[in-house]
Amino acid sequence: MCEFFVKADPILYEQRSRTVRIHGVLTSIRLENLVWDTLAEMAEEEGRTTNALIALFHDEILAHRGEVPNFASFLRVTCMRYLRRQTLARPETAKKPALVSVSPLAPAGPARHRAA
């Protein structure tokens, strides 16, 4: 089981900082490349930019919780929940145990991980 995880391309878990504007305020968020890629995928599905999606998440968590103590961790967990929901929605994986049902995530091409 561990072989699948330890053979992940190191660029996927390399961290990268990006500057995001939330209500006119620039803030820096440091996340793993795979998290940035997942956020970009989610944004594309919503017809938004990644920055717009992040600002929306910030507004919604602030409205729901009244504070945002660790926004980067919230974004990581949001991505994991998104990927889990995708996996569980597939009929062929619905009856498998959780660790087995996680589909392999193909590493993205190197161009996706270059600094902007």
C-alpha cells in the first residue's frame, strides 16, 4: 500500500506561495502544488478563477465560523474533501474500502508547477 504513496512525484508536495487578493487586500498563501492544481480544477468547474474561488471560500468560512484561524489548512482539507467526494461518487468505487478506493492521481506536467 505505501509504495503507491511514496512513489508520488516530489513536485506534487513541493510548496509554493501565491499572492491572492481578498477584498482588495493582498495576502500570501503557501500550499503544495497538488493543492494548487486541485483548487484550479475546482475553480474551472465553477467557471471562476482560482483567486476568485479562494476569495469565495474565505467569505463563506468567515460567514459560517466568524473567523478564519488557519485558512491554508482549510484549503487543504477542502481539496481532500473535494477529491473524496469525486471518488465516492463513482459507482465502481462506492463499495471498496476507503484506502483502496482512492484513485491514483497522475502527476501534472512540469509546466503547471512553474512559478508565475
